[in-house]
Amino acid sequence: MSQEIADIVTERLILRAPVPGDTHVFNRELAKFDISSKLARVPHPYPPMTEEAWWNFNRARKFPAKGVWRIICRREDKTRTCIGNFAIQPEDDEIWSAGYWVAEEAWGHGYMSEALAGGLGFVRETWNPKRIVAGAFTDNPASRRVLEKSGFVLTHETEEWSEARQTKVPHWNFELVR
């Protein structure tokens, strides 16, 4: 994804491009089953990566020119330490997708709702996609609330693969239409 964009600033957060120092937060937080089990593509145990491996992995993902991948930081934290991240990117010409996680110590403070709202505002203003889809496993009602607060509407339920759980899990599918 294009990382040349400036920071996105919300009331309490700075949404910035990733930096090498973020690796340790990803390693620590994604190693927690309570986080990895809520994400479709993250294995458990999460294989810790060196900074060089983490950067090479993310470069290899070939992010498209459109879209945004941002690290979530509290504005009050002068070190701009990562407390989570999100990505909103095109799947094709019509449909974009959103995904996210937030560190366990930041749960319940509304940070993810605020970060997603900031990211969605930027994406709408910059590219104005017709549809953005997102989802949450049904045992993650907090993620459902984040999506609903951001204007997403539940469209249907399915079962989706969870890499951490190594099985299909009931899943809510949401959509945000322009």
C-alpha cells in the first residue's frame, strides 16, 4: 500500500506508517491466542520475526498503490508506540476490505472504533470506493460493535477459516456502501 500519505490524526490517536520498532509489538500481541484467534489469517503460535524478516514479509505482500495500512498510536504517547493496526485496501475495482486488531491492553477504550473511522474517512475522501467489506467471528462481539459504530451493516453469516484455530468458525459479514 502506498505509505507516502501523511499521518491521519483523530481526537486521541495518530495513525501512522509502520516503522521498524513496531515489530516487537506485533510479535508480542499476535502471539496471544485471544488476539490471533480473532483474526482469519494469523497463525497460532505466531512465529516471532526479526525486524528484517518483518519488513521483508510486508514488502513481499505487494500492497496495491491504493489503500491504507496504518499503525495505531495514542496521541498522548510521545514515543508513538504501536497499540494496533488496520488496513483498508481494494480487493478489486468495486470492493475494498477492512481488517484490524488492537493490543489487549487497549481493549475497551474505543480506540479501534476511532481508528477505523479515521481510516475510512481518509479512504472515502481519497478514493471513494463503492463498497467496503469487513467481518468478525461471532465470538468477537466487540469487533461487531466496532463495525456497526463505523456504519457497516450485517449482510449475512458464514463460516470462515481461522488459521489460529485451524478450523472454520461462524463469521459475521458486513458491508459499508457509499
